[in-house]
Amino acid sequence: MTPEARPTTPYRPLDITIPFPELAAHARTATLLHPRRGTPTAADSSVGGPLLWPADEAWPVCGTAHGRVYGVRPERARRYERMVEAAYARPRPADAEGLPYTEAELAELAEMSDAGYQPDRHDGSPLPLLAVAQFYARDIPDLAPFAPPGTDLLQVLWCPFTGHDDAPDGDYGPSTRLVWRQAAEVTERLRDQPEPPIVERKHFLPNPCVLSPERVVDYPFGDYLPKELDERIQAWEDAFTERAGDAAPLYQYDLSLAPGWKIGGWDSWHRTDLVRVFCGECATEMRLLLTIDSGGGAPSWLPYDEAARTWDGTTPPSLYGPTGISASRDEYRAFTCPTNPTHPHRMSSQ
Ligand SMILES: [Zn+2]
Ligand SMILES: [Zn+2]
């Protein structure tokens, strides 16, 4: 990726700390990750790439008896994606109806759709966890404050099934595992990385993506602010909208919280009211570490590379962005304990 092609986001339409200087005290930096399809190695920060995992360390498994017994085999999900991508890449008349699949592909696609959305059976045996992402502190400035002493690499794995009894908050998404380690201690890397033979939903399976970290500043979701400040911001926003209509930027969507995959920053509660997240061990209020985003976000945040990309019909439109991940609703977030990083993390979705 050339430097000029690196994804970055536009400046905010206005700096909210000019009308509200007191917001500066609530600012947090966040690192937007901007995952884009690529071929990451274990030496790279990535989503969906190989993990730097020690050859002599057991790969984690989920032993929960999952209530759901059907899913899809990763190779079947990937085969489907490859057929769609190949068909999009073939020349076709502008007025063509449908995609130019070969006869053999059409037969295979018919077999796949006859088999249904979750065509494969899960026999209930323990599942190797699925590697989701890894983040090196050297690449991501906002990671270091979360890293336990002596670690510089965060690895994220999940069991690709929902409905775990031990899911914090009884959440909607897969059961996540966070592993912190020191990269330099991995002298011999596991080469043959295990993968679960079945996933509940294909949107739990990441496409390999490289990252282009960009540092931004987040301001809190309104309910986190002192009530009188939140009310003044709302009144300012109402007056702005009265004058400018749809052109008026909104605090929540344009001026405070960066959408997308990110490390650090503030958490949105746009689907519900604020639910503060506390540590299950020591009751300290937890802090947002990782946001896994299912795509979307206000147009003002659209990264330049995506805004510049005119769709020429040769690649399939991506529903959930380059990672292909939709883990819960809009966002699936990991919170960690600021007083003791060994306390279990919690997930929440919005
Ligand atoms: Zn599981
Ligand atoms: Zn704690």
C-alpha cells in the first residue's frame, strides 16, 4: 500500500471543543485500524491473519456444549466467496442480468443454497478457537496503556458459536479470548494454525486484512457527560439544525465518536441508553479496549480511500466492510479492567 493510498479519515466538520472547551477534559485518543484485504503474516498486526503463537503452547479450545448444532464449514464459506469474486471479475455486458457464473459454478451454488444457511452439522466436540486478530503495540499507539507489564502483543480469538453460558452480560456474539504476550519471547512459531471445522455464521469468519492505524480523538457518548453539559450540547445542536438543516453536524455521529474497528477511545450506546461496564472481580469501571465494527457510520467519517473508490462492478460489494465480520449488532466491544489487567474482560454489543 503506497503512503498516499493509506486510509485516513477527513477532519471533523468542526472542532467541538471550540463551542465547548470543557469537552477537552473528556477527550480520549483512539487508534482507528482501517482493515483492508491483504496477505498479513504473523509478524504483522492484522485481522484474520496468522497469529504469532508459540509452537509449544496449546491452542485454546472451547469445551462448551453449544445449544446450536448447525453451522457452516469455513472452507465452504470461503469457496462461496471465491466463486462470487471470480464471477464479478469476469467481463460481462453492462445490461447483463446476474453474474457470469460457469455451469459448474451454478451447479455448486445451487447445491450450496439447497443445503441452506447453516448446512453443516456440529458434532459437539471441543472446537479450536478461531484466530480473529492480533495487534502489536509498536503499530498501535493506543494499545500500550492496556497492555499488562512485559507484554506488547494482543491476540484476539473467539469460539465461533453464540449461546455460551459463561458469556459476560449474556451477550449476542461469540465468546472471546484475549491473549497478551511479549512478541520477542516467541522464538519458534506455530506453523500449522488450528481452525474450528465449523462456524455458526459465516460472518464470524474474518477475511485476511492488513491494518493502517490512524490516531483520532474521541469525545464521550452524551450520557457519560455531566448532565448540564450534555443538555447544552443538545440545545446547540438543535439550534444548528434549525439554521442549517441536514448540513448541521451532529455531536453523536460527526463530532465525538469515530466509527470503525478501533483500539481505545470511547464507547457508543446508540442502540440503548448508557450501561456502564464494571469489572466482575473488583467493581472498577472498565475501559473500552477494542471495538469490532460491522460497517456503517456517518458519511463524514468515510475514509478517503473508500470515498475515492468508484465501484466498477469488478468486485462484490461488501456488506460488513473488508473484514466480513458482523459479530453482533453494529459494534462488539471488549472492555478491560484499568486497575488489574488480569481481571477477565467483558464484551458488550450495540
Ligand atoms: Zn464455544
Ligand atoms: Zn478489576
